[in-house]
Amino acid sequence: MTGPDPEVHIDAPVRRWCDARAIPMPRRELSDEAALLIAAGHLSPAGREVVLNRFDTERAFPDIGGYSKLRRLSRIAEHEAASGAPARPGWSDGAPPSPFQQARSAAEAVRAADARRKLAGFRHAFTLNRLSFAAGVRAVRRARKDAVHLDLDERDALFDALCLTPLPVTPSAAAVAARTVARVAGPVLRLAPQVAGWVDGHGAPDERLLIFEDRYDVLLFVAGLVYDKVTYSRSVSAGEFDEQLGQLDLPTDLVQISADVAQLKAVWGQLRYAPGLADGTRSGELDKVWDELVDRVTALTRVGDLVDVADAKRPRRMSIESIDQQIHELVTRSGEREISTQSARRVAGQIMGAKGDLPRALPDGARPALPQPRDQDAR
């Protein structure tokens, strides 16, 4: 008798998530490892191999405190560039901007400049990191021989790709503040229409729902989640699925999926400028490629879900270690307890020797006399 087919009871609706550009789960981000593998999909085939070789040989990449923040900073900088002064409402027709528009423009400019400054600092810390990347002539030669060296332009390309890490969309702090102003002080300041127009569509999303910019980000995010689930699984770390997972190469899978998604997204963008190819036949072929990618990620998602189920049924290692440690501490303190017992017996014997009229033992069931409470009236 065979076990239950995982395709029957575990089938993540990846396609529906991609179409809706949303995933029903609490806020979370991908690990740096998953972000690097997804970013590697934007490199040349040779660059992808180097990144995978560095993973295989456990060569560290620069630590900048989390790669997901690069996408957030990039969005801020890109938003300011896309909403330049000529494109803002009230500017294109020559009408003077309102005080609110001027304040908004100044706030966005400062925010974008700060984001660009931080990105430049992170780029320098990443691409010129001497702890992660070879610097000297001999070190570079040795790293190239081991196929783990990235040239400076490849590091720059990898950093640019990290700025595209799939990340849920969140409202800016300024938009949230503006919505609060519109709700609380808007009627008093008579700015409600202007503020509401600014923050329209930028309200905080449902905390139980992750919203993405497009279907490609959704697919890559789900694939990255599978990698993180398996990599950080307690059951996998204990070696319970070595035989099964040995048939998969998740880092390579993630890089390949990312490369195909990046190229597919680029081709779809170019297809709109090639009317002769957008006749349904070529676009139909691209739809087939998309379906294949969705099926591939869905299959991997089943693996991640089954690992989750195994982790849920497995007792936590930390609790077992905690119990074992407590038993060890109790046993090691047995000597202290024995010494204390002997000391108490010795003191009791000395007291009996000093007071010869004390009984050597209390009769069965007898209790020592307790001191009587003092009479309150005898004060």
C-alpha cells in the first residue's frame, strides 16, 4: 500500500498567486542566500557558474546587513526619477504649484537623494570588499583557477541585480503619515482632497497579504521561499531527507529559474515594439514558457511544503537539548546535595550533644511543638 500522493493534498496555487500578484501570508523577506542566487540569474552564464561555485565552496559574499533593503532603496530612487517635476500634476500646464505640491516635491527629493547616497555606499562596500573578493594579483589568479572570482564589472552587475530582489510592496512612511493627516487633520486644515489624491493607492496593504509589482516577482519570491524552507529546515539539517534531496540541486534550480524569468520578462517588454511578432504565435510560445516555469516552481513548492510538515511533526531540537542540559545540571549538583545533607546531620548531632535532654528521635506521628502566639493582652 503506497502513501498519499503529495500532489493530491499539497498543491500551492502558484499560478493564482502570480495572476493576482499577491501571496496570502504574513510579511517576510528572502534570505541573503536566496537573494544572491536569484540575482545570479541576471548575470552571464559564466558569472552564474562562479556564483554557484562560491556557494559550493562556501565562499562568503559581502555582508551589508541584508540585501532586501537594496530593493526598497531602489524603489525610492526610481519613484523620484519617474515622478520628476515636469510630470507632476499642476506643473505641465504651466500653473504654479500649490504649497502642498512644493512640500511634497521637496520631501520626495530629499528622500530620493538619501536613498541614492545609501545605495552608493552599499555598492562600494559590496564590490570593493577585500574580505570576500580577491584583490592581489596572486589571489586573483588563484581565485580564477578555482573558478570563484568575479571581476569588478561582474560584481557591479550582481549588485544591480540584488537591487531587483523580489520584495513585497509596502507604503512609504511619508504616505502613511499623509494618510493619517488626511484622516485626522484634513478637515481642519482643508487639505483633505490634496492629501487624499497624493496617497490614493498607497495605503498600507492587508498584513496577511503580500503584494508584488508583477507576476515575475511573485514567482521568484515563491521559488526563493522554497530554497529558504529547505535550507533552514530542522529535518533537513538532521539528515532525514538526504537521499531524496540529493536528487535536487536547489541553488542551480533557483539560478536557472531566475535566468529564465528575467529573460522572459525582457522579451515580453520588447515584443510590444515588434508588431510583426506579436501575432499570437510567438506570444503563444512565450505563454508556454511561462506555464513551464510555473509548473517547475509549483513542483518545488510541494517539496518545501512537505518539509514544513515534517518539521511540524518533529520535536524541537532545542527543547530536547534543554531537557538534557537540565538533567546534567541536576546530576552534577548531587555532590553538593550530599555535602549539605551530611552537614545538616552533623549539626543536628552537635545540638543533641549540647542538650542531653532532647530526644534522639521523635515518636511516629509526633510533631515538634510550635511556639505559642503571644497574648495580645499581655503587652
